[in-house]
Amino acid sequence: MFDLTGKNALVTGASGGIGGAIAKALHGAGATVGLSGTRVEPLEALAAELGERAHVLPCNLSDGDAVDALPKQAIEAMGGLDILVNNAGITRDQIFMRMSDEEWQQVLDVNLTSTMRLCRGVMRPMMKARWGRIINISSIVGTTGNPGQVNYAASKAGMVGMTKSIAYEVASRGITANAVAPGFIATAMTEKLNDDQKAAINGKIPAARMGTPEEIAAAVLYLASPEAGYVTGSTLHVNGGMAMI
Amino acid sequence: MSDIADRVKKIVVEHLGVEEDKVTESASFIDDLGADSLDTVELVMAFEEEFGIEIPDDAAENIQTFGDAVKFINEAS
């Protein structure tokens, strides 16, 4: 099950903890992967670790022209593009009263607009192939909200509405579009928290622990697989029961 | 009928699964041949591939009938 041999997957934010795990999972299932991100070094380290079938495709997602060019670069490097995983995201946390236009715009540009541009860029090849998988990494806070994250939560909720609308339009062409909404995941970012902070977070999670990047990657792998062909427009929540939605 | 018109008709018949005699000069892809908006985008993609041309979005919006398509491609190729 979940064999991706012969499929080509583009993963944004592949230099991060979750993106790296997603790339590894898809690669492990036989896919050729295009690793995108802004920091070249970790991308190259990951490509070296994966060996064959891995391509480094640096891209600054706040640059609209660069984002528009990325699907073409991915197709040139890999020979096709069957799976798109929009995983890259940034935060600019700030209480709402103090949130600047810039903090709002940066987050919307990278998290939502670049996702839209990449989805649009892969439509044509996927329509021609009559097969495609779009997986957008949203967040639990897109549904629940979160203080200090008005911009981030808006961008992640926006991704869900966009994903559903795309799913409607192209379902008859063998293309699915789904979202994965992680809860608290243990990454470099959460390692900075102290034990008390970690305990407070874990206390809110029925599973009593943070999730792992591999647990997000497994959800993405499922949605990317041929077996998930009848699943579209859905949001798969992976959050240890923190929000049962 | 010109060679171009024959090739365009073949694409339309294959893509929309309609009878050849329904594809007349004034036949509208959407109103007469049962295409949806996504079909019209795909038809334009197929024309681009068949004739090695590029059809910009604003021109594509004006290609609504079989006759429109043949006329555009005649002028473009």
C-alpha cells in the first residue's frame, strides 16, 4: 500500500522538521522529491541523506515571481509533478492590538498566497495527467484560533477554504486537494520551551504528548497515495485529540 | 473543410464525446456541446498542443464556438 514509485513530489519548507519528515516519507514510498525552501544548506544535507531521486529547489516564497517559476523548475528537474505539498509557513506572533500591517502581510504572503500560486502552477500538468495530489499543511489554530496568532490563524483557515474550493473544481479530473492540520508537533521550535511550558501544553492534549513530524508525514503520505483517490476537500486533523473536529 | 478545421473537430469530438455532425461552425462548446468551464480550458490546452501555439487567457475567453476556435488557430498558425 501507499506505493509512490514513479511519482514526482514537490515539498515546500523541506528544510524544516515537518517538511523534512514529509520529504523522507514520500521518498521512502518510492517518489522522486523536489526539496524546496529558503535555506540551501539543510536542503542539500537532506538531499545527500536521501541519495537518488532527490532534487534541491531553493525558493523564497515571499517573492511572487520566484513562486510562479517553481513548478516549472520542479518539472524540469524531476520530469513531472504529480504531488504538491505546501508545507512552508512562517509566524509573526503579536497581540492583535499591536499587529502591524507588515506582520499581517508577511504571514499571508508566505502561508496563503504562495500556496495559491503553487496550486495554480500545478493545475495544468495535473489536468493533463488526469492525476494529481495537492496537500496543504494547515494548522489546528486555523480551526480553533489562538491568541497572538491572528495573522497565522487567518492564513491557515484560508488554506482550508482554498483547498476545498480547488477540490470541487478538479475532482472530476482525478486530482484531489486536501489539508492536514497538525496540533502541537515536537520540532526545533518547541524544543526551546522549558519543562513547565511543555507540561502545560501536554496537559491540554488527551494523548499527553506532542506529536512527531513523522506522524504528520504519515498523514501526508496517505493523502498522496493512489489509495486516497476518493478523499478530497477534507482536512485531516493530527493533534492527539487536542481538538476533536 | 480545411485541414485545421478537421483537426480541431477531432479534438472536440474526442474530448467532449459528441457526434461529429453536432460540431458546426456556430456550435457553442458550453451551450450546444455540453462542455463545462473546465472542459473549455482543457480544449484550449489541447489546441495549443496540437498546433504548437500559445493561446493567451484573454483570447481563450473569446473562443466560445467551434468557428471561433478554427478562426483563431488559422490566424495564429
